[in-house]
Amino acid sequence: MVDDYQPAQTHALDRDCTTLSRHVLQQLQSFGPEAQDLSALMSRIALAGKLIARRLSRSGLVEDALGFTGRTNVQGEEVKKMDVFANDVFISVFQQSGLVCRLASEEMEKPYYIPENCPIGRYTLLYDPIDGSSNVDINLNVGSIFAIRRQTGEDLDQAASDLLQNGHEQLAAGYILYGPTTVLVYSLGRGVHSFTLDPSLGEFILAAENIRMPEHGPNYSVNEGNFWQWEESIRDYIRYVHRHEGYSLRYSGALVGDFHRILMQGGVFLYPGTVKKPEGKLRLLYESAPLAFLMEQAGGRASTGTERLLDVVPGELHQRTPLIIGSSEDVELVESFIQERIREQTDLVAPGR
Ligand code: AHG
Ligand code: MN
Ligand code: MN
């Protein structure tokens, strides 16, 4: 009898049906308009990830995929062809979507408006289209980072001042890691979840739910080539690590890959400021803040060294911040070295205080 039919509910079939868009709706426990919006937004981001993964997988075989464009971006960095391709992919997937009024990325000096989506699409997408682009030409891992924020102002004049808010304002954040498999990790502020792209289905399938960080881990991830450019406090921390057993240095030069290892295994990633560039290299709105959002959701910690990273209010769209992120005990240890130096300097200026 048809009425009595019960699906066999095989484990494999159920797993394959836990797609990203279904997961978003489950997370929000709603089919309301905001839940539908976020589900559709995540599906578009996933489509961007699939298009970029496809391009990367053929990059040695097709024309004009690798190498530099000859241009520099607003950060003064040389732009690669893959940066431009991936930047355009995100714009393209949100055209005529009714979802996003504005996109802001590392590769564009000002936000890109999609007027036909405004004011219906009251969201902004912030993104780093290709993170770790120095890895592209040597066939190593790269990623994309994204955050979704609500568009609060009526600002359509490209000033985007309503974006200059702290990281708690992120509705969702995540990244896509283009490695041996393509992995998407995201959070809506209700835990951190990872998905693996099944190319035969063209779907991201749930891999791990509610990922939790250990309080301490063995990995430290930092560009030690900058050792003599750092403040003494960071050198003190690295000397501490060198003198203690149980640490492994792991650094790929692509934040998404290095962050993913820390999230999966524990430890700490650092991109501190240098004496000449105290703000460091990484950009707050589309690199550090999205990853800080994920890290806190997984029970870890993210800091500038002196401030909780999610509390930082940027002064401009492309603002940089130092980033210390990972297992809570490991981040606290780095902070303790920074605090120690600050205390010493204060004592030097005002002894006995
Ligand atoms: P992007 O490719 O988006 O400009 O980002 C590069 C970043 C980040 O991925 C990585 O952690 C860092 O630059 C590496 O910098 P160093 O080469 O100075 O170590
Ligand atoms: Mn980057
Ligand atoms: Mn980039």
C-alpha cells in the first residue's frame, strides 16, 4: 500500500541528501523569508565555489588561467588571472539573484552594486575570491573566504560606511578550500559545519557538524621569515615554542589552508604586525573577521594580540589587522607574551606604577 510506504533510510542515501541548502534550513529551523534568503545565498556561494574549483582543476590545461594580469590591486599587490576570474564568478552568480545588493572584495577598491537587486536584496557579500594566490601557479591549495552582512544603510553612493562595523554583525561566514577535494566550511552563528564537494553530484555533502576546537593543539603556523621584523613579544613566543617539545610548524602560505588545519587539529595561526607595519597583512572584513567568527563558533579564540578580533571596528573597507587565531590556550599564551612586553614598557615609562 502506498500510504504505508516507509523509505529504507539507508545511511548512505541520507548522508548524500544532506546538502548545503537543506542544512541551512535545518539550522535556522524555519522556512521563513530570511531562512530562504540565507539558504539561497549559501547555494550561490557554493555555485561560485564549484565554478572556481572547476577552473582550478583545469588550470594547467586551458589558456589564460595561470600567471599575472600585469595589474596591481587597491592593496598594491600584483593581480593574478585567477584572482580576476574568481572575483567575477562571485559577481556573476549574484546577478539577477534578488539576493545581494552589494559585493565588496579584496580585488575591488569600492563595493560593486547590483542595482536591480537593491533594495530587495538587503545583504552585502564580503569576500576574498582567491586567498593564497601565490600558491595558484604551483598547484597548491588556495581558498575563498566570505561573510554575509545585513545592509543597514540606504547608502548607494559607494561610501559603504554601514559596512564599517564589528565582526559580531556577520550573519554568516565561511570559506571554500580548494585542495585534493573541495571543502566548504560555514557558520550561521550556530556552530561550524563542513561539506565536501561530490563532483559526481555537483553538490556539497555534509562531512562534519558542530566542529569543536581542542583547547590546545600541536601546530603553530606563521611565516618565520618575518622573525626580525616582528615586535620582541612575538619573537619571545616563538622562542618559547622552539624550547618546548610537542610543537610542529605548519605553514602553506595560504590562510584558508593553514586555518583549516588549525580548525581540524588545534594549535594557533599567527600573522602579527611588524615594526614597520603594525597592522600586519591580513584584511579585517573579508579575511580575519569571517575566520574569527568561525573560530569562536568552534570554541576557539581570535585576537589582534590586544583585542578580541570580533570587536574591532574598521576605519575603512580594506583595513588590515594582526591576527592570532586558534585553540584558546594557545592564543592566550601568545597574548600573554604581548601583555608582558606592554607591562615592561609601561614600567619603563612610569616606574613603580
Ligand atoms: P591573498 O592571496 O588573498 O592576497 O592572501 C595572501 C595571504 C594569506 O593567504 C596568507 O596567510 C598570507 O598572505 C601569506 O603571506 P606571506 O607570504 O607574507 O607569508
Ligand atoms: Mn587572502
Ligand atoms: Mn586574495
